[in-house]
Amino acid sequence: MRYIFLFLSAIIFNISGSSQDDYFRFSTLPDLPPNSGYPVQPGLAGPYAGLDDNVLIVAGGANFPDKLPWEGGAKVFYDEIFILKKNDAGNYIWEKSAQKIPFSSGYGGAVETASGLLCFGGNTASECISESWFIDYDPLSGNVEIKPGPNLPVPLTNFAFAKVDGIVYVAGGLSELTGASGRHFSRLQMSGKDQLYWAWEALPPWEGEPRAFAVGVGQSNGLINCFYMFSGRKVIPGSNPVVMYDAHVYDPSVKQWKTISDGNINKFPVMAGTAFAVGAATIVFPSGASGELLIKQLAIENKITRAGSTGAGESGLDSLQNELLFHLNNHPGFGNQLIAFNTITHKSYKAGEIPSTGQLTTTAVKLGNDVFIPTGETAPGVRTPATLKIEILAGSRHLGFPDIIVFVLYFLVLAWMGYFFSGRQKNTNDYFKGGGRVPWWAAGLSIFGTALSAITFMAIPSKTFATDWSYFMLNMTIFLVAPLIVFVFIPFYRRMNITTAYEYLEARFSLAVRLIGSLSFMLFQVGRMGVVLFLPSIALNVVTGIDIFLCIGLMGVISLIYTMMGGIEAVIWTDVMQVIVLLVGAILSLSLIALSVDGGFSNIIETVSTKGKFNVFDLTLSLKQPTLWVMLLGGFFANIATYGTDQTMVQRYLTTKSEKAAMKSVWTNAILAVPATLIFFSIGTALFVFYENNPSALNPAMQNNDAIFPWYIVSQLPSGISGLLIAGIFSAAMSTLSSSMNSAATAYTTDIHFRFGWNKNTEGLRIARIATLIIGITGILFAFIMATMDVKSLWDEFQKILGLVIGSLGGVFLLGLLTRRANYQGALIGIAASIVVQIFVGIYQPVHLTAYSATGVVSCFVAGYLGSLFFKTAPDS
């Protein structure tokens, strides 16, 4: 108990700080040094800017060093390289390299690669170029090496570009300085270490107008990282350019473009600007030209042209010339608003203001949580030597005192339940099977809580928020599997009077098969514990500022304590309490979200219906997309593996008083799955409508969409209610966590320790508790490791673990239960074949991740049955 109080004190300290409402912090770095031969640096437009070895590199670019262009100034291009790094005192300083780029040029692209900063395309004073080169910086010597790179398909300048998952995309641009803008679209796959073999590949362009000066950026659309293109202008020789306000996205997974905005309603006035990705689904524009002042300038110039051609008087021409000069000299700059765009709701909003005028014709360079915007244009013909630094902040909201009280009471109740049930643990039968004292309804609620838990509470609303209801039928497949569990699996397990499911594998096949099954299960549970600990921890870290490692430690240690003390009874009865908290919190949340949306549920249904987010039955004949067929196939076999072979489930069938009671527990879980699935899918849909109506209420810095529901809880709900629902998130995670700890310990103790007679000098109950301790600590450590990884969706990660690790177990059990011919040799062959198949599936992904379990079960069953035909021995079944 003393350790629990220590943990609670730590979390209270972390919760009770001040909330942070700002998401960006601004500062200005030292000015860019002058180019060689010039006393001052007015700034550079169109430089090649990017990172190499964590230093900012700015190369090339152009300016008007003597006079402004309308005063007769000449535009000068440069070939020098500037490097921004920190000195020993930690201050930023600029250095000029002795090396130079191959051309005095600018207005191209630059991206970070393993071989250096890849610079490509652009133009000199006289022509567009297709060449590319690497700027390779050596942090030890400070020297720079220039190496050749792959040429663009055509000479190109003023294009949109971005790097997405190691692939560079280039869209639009000019292939001739006096020519028309194009619909060029190509990519560079930077695969392999030898860049000499890299080559650009032309791709089908977007459906829309050709353009130059567009803005490109890579960001997730909620499912996969995509290439986004915004704004730009259509350049027509001999005519005024047409400013574009539309937006398009290219999805690499399906190799298709989609129009986000036609530019009429949701406009993007960001021509020639900069952009960078923030969090899981936000794009931020710190600059961009609306084109309004350009259109006004062109209108005045057209008047001058017409006046000259019609022989207008000198005074009229002078008046127009003065009007043009006044417009140019008094240009207010390109604005200072920071605009954010969410790639899921497709809504834009003002996210802040930068302290100076926005910088165009440059690149926003992101390093960790810092974004550097070096030099660039602040007005037509006017540059700045400054570098703007934008620090991305977490934007957390700390919980209030009533929330802390809820937390403390909740964890104290859990600790007391562990203490209470510890007195009923007399032997391993009590510890692992509850002495057969558990009512069927409690076992059913425990099955329900273990199966859904945090994956339901957070990941399903997140997935539905980002996509649609395609995954709905995945949960409904429990009704396809329940009869098989009730009439085939449970009778076998109950009549054999076993403690673990894997005892059956030895009776039916061999000890080797039992050990493989049990060890696979334990491996899966360690991975599962990592997921269910990490999932709520990363979300709570984002929304409350509580340290992610503290969250993991808190849930892990408290779950471990009450599981060690009270055994399976403590696990089941805390599950009952946690399921009640989970469902009450979910219903309350859904009601509150609906009340906060104008028009309530009717408006939510109408809005998402028009956007196709109620899609449930996707009848497309594809195994790579979340279609109905994939959901039914994947769900059926995943549920066989989960409810038929997973010790966390089988153990609950063995805790009830009778076989009939065990059957009732399975049907209880199946029936509860319907309203629970409807509730949690509806929460995700309602959140989409809420944040579409209130885009600025969404935290743009969230690194993972799994935090969307917790963010709503802490940012929109009153204190006290927030604490209750956050406790529900902890409940959801801990119910699964404690089940995994106890069941994995059961598998180790029964299938390994007791099986080999290693308990001769130690009491069995003590061994069970030690096994629980070791497995629990291992799961917690795995969660710590996951906390250092980049994981986009925990739902996806859970499905991968489920399918790739234990898919073969379902096949082995079906071999034993449904066939008489199968033997242990065939079972081993089936397991080996399934492992090979699953490795192939994991690498090449020929099917959607929800079908991973199906490939594991089917491959094991088929290969195992065929393998058994080569051997004559077949044990009785």
C-alpha cells in the first residue's frame, strides 16, 4: 500500500500544474551573413533550405542587392552555402562554407537524406535546371562536400515538393522561365544506399489546373501519410496569372489524387508560402500570399499598358505610375496569421500570430519540435535576413482538484479489492480458477472488459473519427464465433478439468505442441500488455501533461499489486467494476458531445451521412482494404484465436460453477458487444462533427489520433466529470492488463513450472505470485520501450500483434477439435508453415492487417492437415 501512495503522490504532483493553452512559441535567430562582395545581407528568396546532420543549411537564392526591382534594380543569384549551428555556449551562429553549389540558382527544392541535403531543380538568371546535388555536411570537421544527384525528368522551377515516408514528390512548376505552368508530377524513391541508382518517376497528375508557386507538405490523412498540394497560380504567357485557392491530396497507398477543396468555399490563400506538419493530422501555414495585392498590382499595370497604347496624356500615365509606385512601396507584407488545417475534418482555423511578416519563397524546416523558416520574401521585391524559429508546444490541460480526488478514490478501491481477495487465496486452484466460485454474469462482464478495454475506449473512437464505420462488422463477428466456443471449445475444456487451454494440446498432440502454444501465448500477452499500457499513457501524456513513463508505471504497478494479491477473483471483480465505469463513462460522454453540437444527434447523423462516414458495408472485392469481406474473415478467425485459445478467456470459462454457467458468460459478452460497439463508434463520429464545427478546439500538437477522445474529455468537460472519464480510461487499460498478468502467470506455472516438477521445494501459490510479478514487470518494460517508438495507431498495432503472433494457435486447436487424422507431426508442420506465412504477410502486406489472424489460422490448419497425411500415427480425439 505504501508504494501505491507514493505513485499517487507523484501523479498528483504532475496533474496539479498549470494548463497550457498555447501551441506555438516564436523567436528570431541571428540574421543571415552577407554574400561575398556585398556589405549587407538584404535576405534571399528561393534558397535551397534543409537539414543535414541536424544543422540548418541555406544555399543559393536571389535578391536585389542595390535597388528594388521597380527602381531598376537587377536580380542577382548566388551559389554560396550558409550553415546555422550552435556554438559552445549554446547560441545559434551562422557560418559560410568555402564550398559552393554547382549553379548560382534558387527556387528549387531541398530535402534531408542519408547522403546529405538533396537540392534539385530551380532556375538561374537565364534558365530552368533539372540537375540535382547533395550538400553533405561533416559535423566533425565542419566541411561540406558537394556530390551529384539524380536529375529531374524535366527542367523545373517554382514547384511544390515534400518528402513523404522516404519518397520525394514534386508537383507543378515552370519548365521554362517565360513559359506556362504545368501539371508535372513525379517522385523519387530514395531506396538503397547508393544514390547513383536513384531515379525520378513520372506519375499521373491531379485533376485540376496547372500551377506554379504551390505549397507542398507531407502529412497523414488519418490512415496513411500523403502528399498535400495547396494553392499556387496558373501562369499563362502573355496574360495575367490566375491565382488558385484549391487543395489536393495524393494517397500513395492507392496511387490516386483527391480534391480537398475546389477553392470556392474552403479557400487556401497560401500561394508561394510555407507549410509544415504538426502532430498526427495538422498542417500549419505560417505564410502565404492571398494574391489580392498581386491582382491589384496587375490591374494597375494593365491600365498603364492600355493608356500607353491608346495615347493617353502624360499626366494620366504619370498618375498611374505614381499609383503603382505607391502600391509597391506601401505593400503591407504577406500577413502574420498562423493558419492550421486538419486533414481529417478538412477545416482551417487561425492558430496564432507570428511576431513579424510572413516569409514567402522559402522552406519551413522541421527539426524535432522546432521549425526554422530562414530568410525569404516579406513583400514583393523585399527580403529579410532573419530566421524565424517556431517551437511546437504540447498544449496540455491539467486536471483539477475534483479530478484528483476521483483518481485517488479509484485507485484506493482497486488496492482494497486486491487486499480483500488476497485472504481467499489458499492454493493455486483459488489463484488461477477462483475455486469455481465466480457467477456467470461476473465472468461474462470480465470477458467483455478483457476483450474490449482500452482498445475500445480510445482506439475505436479514434479510428471512427479518422475514417468511418468500416470496422463495425469486425466486432459483430463474435456472433459467428460464439456458437463454436459454446458448443465445441467450452465442453472440451470443462470436461478435461484443465487449468490452461494448452494442457489440451499435450493430450491431443504432444508436449512440444503444448509448450509452443503456451510460450506463444505468453509472448503475445507481453506484447498486449505493452499496447494496453502504452495506449492510454501516450494519450494522457498529450492531454494532461502527465509524464508517459509515470502513467505506464502507475497503471502497471497498481494492476500488478492487486493481481498478485487477489489472483483471478480480484481480476474478475475489478473487471466488473471497471466495465461499469467504462460503459457509464462512454454513455455520459456521448450524451455530452451530442449536447454540445447544435442540433444534437439529428445534426450529427445528417452531417456524417453526407460525408460518407457511416459506411459499414464496403462490398469492394479487395483483401487490402477494410471491406466487409475482410472484416468478416478477419474477425471470425481473430475471435476464434481470442475466445477459443486465449488463456485470458479460457480461464474465465473455468472459474464458473458449471459448464452451463460458462456458456452464459460467453453469450453475456456477445450481447454486450452490440450496444458497446454502437456507443464507441458513435463517440468517434460525434467527435468528428464536434471538431468540424469547432476546429480551433482541437489540439494540433497531438502526435497520435488515439488521444482525440481524452483531449475532448479534459478540454471540454467540467472538472470532476473529466476525472471520472479519465479514470474510465485507466479502468479500460487495467482490466485487460491484470487479466494478461494472471493468465500468462497461469500458463507459465501450469505448463512449464508444474509440468516439469520444479515446484518441489516451493509452495505453488508463492510460485504463481512470483510468476505474476516477473511477467507483469516484463510487460511494463515493454510498454516503456513502445513509448520510444513512433506508433500512428494503437488499434493497428494491436491487430498486428494479434494476427502475427497467435494466429497459428487457432489453427492448431481447430486441427485437434475438428479432425481425427491430425497428429503432432502435422501440428508442428502447421505451426512452422504459419510462421513462414505470417512473416511474409508482415513484410509484404498482401492483405489488410485485420486479416492477419485469418492467414495464420488457415495456413496452420491447411498445412497441418496435409502434413498429417504423411504420418500414420493419429491419437484418439
